[in-house]
Amino acid sequence: MLRLAVLLALASPALAQKGEPAFAPKDGRYTARFGGTPREQSQGVATAVGELTTRTATFARPDGTALVVVYTDYPDAALKNVAPESLLAGARDGLKGADGTLLSDEATPFGPGKLPSRTVVVDRGKLVVRVRLVAAGRRLYQVMAVGTKDAVAGPAADAFFESFALTK
């Protein structure tokens, strides 16, 4: 009986996420289960290709882990001669920064259309970032779990990543 109680306690965060309604932001063209209602934010970012708007949905879990989806639409001209793999590599390098340590980087085609995608884990010192980068046309999605190494590899983070899906 004790073993069953421990198993249920360990599985409950993932089970709760799978049963919750999916979050589907207006114009986001994705759904995800965060384990609660995420906070949405838009922000303009100056880049080499001009001002881009990033749209972010963030949910802070009670254990301190943040579950995040960020998406950015690039202008056609900015991606004209850029392979999706180069866009993903640039996003990975930006996430790593000068102070991060790349723990893993794996090509992981996404969804039924096998979109270009990478799963990356970066150690940023006090926090670890696990991110799935997905190139979907002009849009770059960054699906992230930020927290301790154990938390970003745990069942709640796994359920969050598994719940992410693109819509039309």
C-alpha cells in the first residue's frame, strides 16, 4: 500500500497535466498543458533583422520550475537564405550564451510533418534549461523547462513537452 501511495504521489503532477484543458493562445497556433494558467507577455526585441515580437506564456510550478513557450515570427526576407537548421543552431547558441554549458543537443524532428527541431539542455549555473526548438515556416517555437537538473528531466516537465502540439 505504501508503494502505491509513493507511486501516485510521484506521478500526480504529470497525471494532473494530462487531464487539464490545453492552453491555446490566440494566434499562437499551438496548444500545451502547463499544469495551470500561464501568464502571457509580448515584448519587442531589437535584432540584426529588425524589431521582432516575442510572445511568451510562462507558468511557475510550486517546486520553482518554470514551464515556458516562446514564439517569434520572422520576416520572410530574414529567412530567405537561412536554412531552418541554421535558425535552430542560432537559437541554441543564444540560449547557451557565453557562460552556459551545453549538456546535450539532439536533432528531434517534430510532429507528423517532421518539422526541423532540436532538443537542447543547457546548464546555466544555478539553473538548467531544457528546450525544444521547432522551426515552423517563419515561426520559431521555444518550449522550455527551467529549473534544477532533476526537475527539467522529471515527469511534470516530460508531460509538458509531450503536450505541446501545433495547430492551424
